[in-house]
Amino acid sequence: MQYKSGTKWLDVASWVETVNKSSVSFNNTKYNIGSGTYRVKTTADVYSGSKYETITVYSKTASC
């Protein structure tokens, strides 16, 4: 998760999901957040044999 500080986005929390073939495992953790603007940054590292690709997607922002 990222927090907007001025014009910059700062990482404030992270968690890992591992996909192995057709299964996904999640590490669930509760994070306390303060008021401000947040977004979720999702990064997927995709492997296929010797090929590798990183895909990054951002959610819409949310304020609290």
C-alpha cells in the first residue's frame, strides 16, 4: 500500500502472495493507517521458462 506525501507516493505496507501453477497463498496482515490518500500498488513477477516479466498496476486512490 502506498501513501501520498506531497507529490510523492511512499510505500507504507506490503504483503506477499505466492502463486505456484494453479494455487495462490496469501499472507494476511492488518495494518493501522492514518488519515490521508492511499492507493494499492500491485506488482507481479511472471516467469515462463527462461522468460521473465514484471507487471505493475495501481488502484484508484482512496482518502480516509
